[in-house]
Amino acid sequence: MRCREHGSGTVHVVTACLVLATLALVAVQLAGLLALKHRVTAAADLAALAASQAVESGAEGCAAASRVADANRATLSRCRLVGSVATVEVDATSERVLGRRWSVTRTARAAPADFEAPRDRGP
């Protein structure tokens, strides 16, 4: 008598391995997106600090912010200076992940350590 299910265990193991490999690939790609998010956040923070510090030292703040964003593989899309207070917007786009490109944008603000914001005068 011959067993009709001979070799079926191999099919199940191969299927399970393919499912696990697919899940691992998706996890790696999602981790890449998370890393992009953190990199753009850091680039925005550093660009705002660079702009504020540059203005304090008499240099062009937005140019400094752009250099720092570029060094962090991001693009400075907006830079606003009010005195020594810098507000920047930085963005970057991922490689193809899950079939498309993803864009991440972050905004950051920085001011000198001795900066005092105007107090809100109530009624």
C-alpha cells in the first residue's frame, strides 16, 4: 500500500519559507521607511540649528541650513528667519518601497539659547 501524501511535508515547508521570506522583505522595507523618517527629522533639527547659529555669527542662515540638509541627504524646501529664530522645512524621498516612492517632510525651529519669546499679554 502506498501513501498518497508522500512529500506533502516538503510542500508545506517550502510554502512556509516563502511566506516568512515575504514577511521579512516587507519588514526590512518598512524599517527603511522608519529610518528615512528619523533621518529627515534629524536633518530638519540640525538645519534649523545651523541657520540660527549662522545668523548669530553674521552669516547667511538659509544657506547654512541648506548645506546641512544636503549633508544629511535631504532637501531644504522652506527656510524662514525672524531675527535669529529659524524655522525650516526639510524633505526627502525614499527609494522604491512596496512598489512606490514615499516622501517624508519635517519642520523644525531653533533659536539661540538666550532667546526669550515675547510674552502673550492677555486682556
